Amino acid sequence: MKILKSVLTVTLLLALVVPIAAKEVDLTKMPGYVDLSRIAIPSGAEDIVDIDIDGEMLQMASSDTGGNLQRALADLKSVRVKSFDMDEKVTDEMRPIIEKMRKQLEKDDWDQMIYVKNDDESFTVSVKKDKDKGKMVGLMVIAFEPEDSVTFVNIIGNLNFKSLAALIDEFGDGEFEELLESLDET
């Protein structure tokens, strides 16, 4: 799940550099949009990540940065993350939700790029492409570890994986893992 940690860390870094106030945009009409609002975070969850950064906030953040981060943020419209821990009851509730979401992504012409299944754990990365322009306009990550945690990441916009890969490489050498570990300690 190293990829998931990298995606979460980039998202967390974005949240730290983004101003608070921003204009509302109707993301529901964008082709890379996946509705995460129906996923309820359980009241007893202790480890929660709930991030919702819109396009204007991302643009403000990119104007204050440079290099790989600026290129990675330039065409994004939204970054949304929902992640929480689960007990056995919540795990049973999440299974049909995740399966329904995967089927909906397939029905809506999302391309599944990565699917990893190990026992009951699964990790899926899907992309939405603008077939006419040949560009990726959405990314959806679902990481499910029964009786441990579930994570949903939806990124909307013109995705430039070369810039994102360079950003991840720039923060390589264990810096992502160190940041996540320090957050776990707080």
C-alpha cells in the first residue's frame, strides 16, 4: 500500500499549503467526479482523514509554489479523500458500498489501471479519460483493508502523471513515510 501512502501524503501536503476561503464550483458536472458524500464516516472511527480541496484553492496553492508542485496542481479541479478505520461491523457495511462503487465506475467508462487483491484486502486505481482529447480527467483510488481501514481518493482535473510522478520522486527517500509516521504520533 505504498502507493496509497504516497497519494495520501501528496493530498495532505496540498491541504497544508492551501488557503481556507475559496469559491464554490459544481464538481458534480465534471467527468472525473465520483460522489463520496454518501460514504459516512462511522461515529466511532478514531483514525480519520477527510479532505476536500476545490479547484480555486488548488490554483491559489499552485501560484504560491514552484517546480513540480506547481505543475502537479496546475490543472486540478478537486482533491477529495475519505479514509477511516473500521471494526467488523463497519467492514460488513462497506463491502457492498465498495462493490457498488466499483461497478458504477465500470458502468461510467472508468478504466481500471490497477487492481490488487490479497485475501480480503484490495486496492484499485481507476482513471476517467476524455476520449476525444485523449487526456485523463479523473483518478479514483479505493483501498480496503477489512477490519482495519478503508480509503477513497478522487482527483478531478486534467491529470499530468509526469508532474505527479516527479513530485513523488522529489519527496522520495522515505520522506512520505516519515511524514505519515509523525502524523500517526500526534
